[in-house]
Amino acid sequence: MMARAAERPAFGELTGPGLREPSTAVPWWPRVWNYLVGGRDAFHADRELAADLERQIPGIARIAQMRRRARHRLVEGLVGAGAIEQLLVLGAEPPLTMPPLGEVHSVARRINPSARTVYVTGDPVAAVHVQALMCIDRSCGCVEAAVDDPAAALSGASRLLDLSRPVAVVLAGALEPLDDHEVEAWLHIAGTVLAPGSRLGISHLTGPTVLSVTLAQICGMHQAPLPHLRGPADVAALLCTGPSEEPRAFAEPFPGMGPDPAAGPADGLAVWCGTVQIGGVPHDRSICGAASGDSLGGQPVGRAMTSGALR
């Protein structure tokens, strides 16, 4: 049950089991993506995986930049509509700069100074950075929980956010390490716990099967989790439960986010993003319907399901 407002910890606190020692032997995808765009908080295993990705998938650094642009645009769309001022960010990465001018909370507060942001991370390195942020920006909070543990993430968030009011959940690449059953579990729990009017902001890698095979080989060599490549319709389908329901994609074409024709083996790898309403029911069936015919990076996509998002 959600804590009363008076019982919540002050904003600027960390909830969860407490910081652990970071795992330095196994790559952590948020650190790898962060390193590919110039971040410094990476261990040897992260740097080795990043180097192998750049060798075998030319253009991967550009994709990493696209991911950050997609996240930025998601936050602008989610907060810019004006109805949501609480954000929950899954799979937080270490910030690129201090002060972190391009991170979710700073983008949100530029649009709405009342916005509050809670970062959820299973990486102690990212949690340390968020703790540092909390010392100078009381609009931030942190929950230490793994992305594949939605109950822990939302339970921790309930101590810092008012879940009886709409929340924007930012899933910028956070679904990629999860298999379909784990994604369905996340979306089911979020739809049950979050208030009506809440929204998911999702960005995700997509690409052809040959790239999935290449990624599987690279990840196997480095003992890294395999990121799943999904199109918008794939994720939309996981939000639909009835056998007669046809998924409707909810991504908007994102100019400049498609594959780089000069990228060689990376040709076909792309980033898409979109928003969808969720909350108040186990699954929000408002996103289920006939698929649209627009395309991005060779994948079928539909129109954004919000008037103010992703423009």
C-alpha cells in the first residue's frame, strides 16, 4: 500500500536495499551506452564490450547518440503537455556532465519547474551519481532496484512520488534487456499500480534479424545481457491481451533516427520512440487497434497517440 505523503522520505533521498559494490567483471549496458557517447564512468569490461561493438557494428556510437536524443524528446513530450509533473526513470545511466544539464530531471524542470524525478537503477555507480545530484537538486530521488523487478521499483517510487496522481514513466532503452514475458509483467504491474492519466515514454532499438545474431555473438563473448531488438508494433502487442486484438504501433517517425547508409553491418539498426497512456487498469487497451503504415528504419510504425508528444 502506498505510504501517506507525510510518511514519505524527503525528496533527495535514496530508497532500496542500499548501495552494493558495483560488478566490474560483467558489462552493464547503461554504462556501455554512456561510454559510447563520451561518458567516463565505465569499467574495463564495459570499455571492452564498447570497443567490440564499434569494431563489428560500425555506426553504433551514432546509435548511442540517437538514444539520448530520443530520451530528451520523450521527456519534452511527456512534460510539455502540462498534465504530468512526476517522472520515474528506469535504468538510469551515469550523467555525462556535472552539472548534468541534459539529464531527465533538468530537461523536465526547464519545462515545468515543479517537476519531480525519481531515478531507478540497479547500478551502484549510477546510484552514487544520483545521490550527488540529490545534494544540489532536491527535485531528484533515487530507488535502487533492478529493471526486471517492477514490484521493487514501483514500491520504492511510492515512497517518493504520489502514485494516486499521474506519473510519466521513462523507459529509454530499459525494455531492451528484458524478454517478452518480463516486459509483459512490467507493463501489467505498471498499468495496475499507476493512476489514470499516467504515460509511458518508450525508446527502443530495432533492426533486422542479422543484427540480433551479431549482437548475440558479441554479448556471448563478453557475458553481457542480450539487448532485444523490437519494433513499435512488437512492444504495442505486449500491451494487448485479447487474441482478437490487433496491435497498433505508437511511435512517431523520428527524422534522423534511422540507420546510417554508410554504417556497413549496422545498416538497419535504428532507434524509435513513442508515448502511450497507461494506468488504472491491468492493460490500457486504448492503444490496441489497426496498425498504421508509416515506417522508420524499415519497421512498421504508427502515429504518436498523444497530441503534444515527440514533436
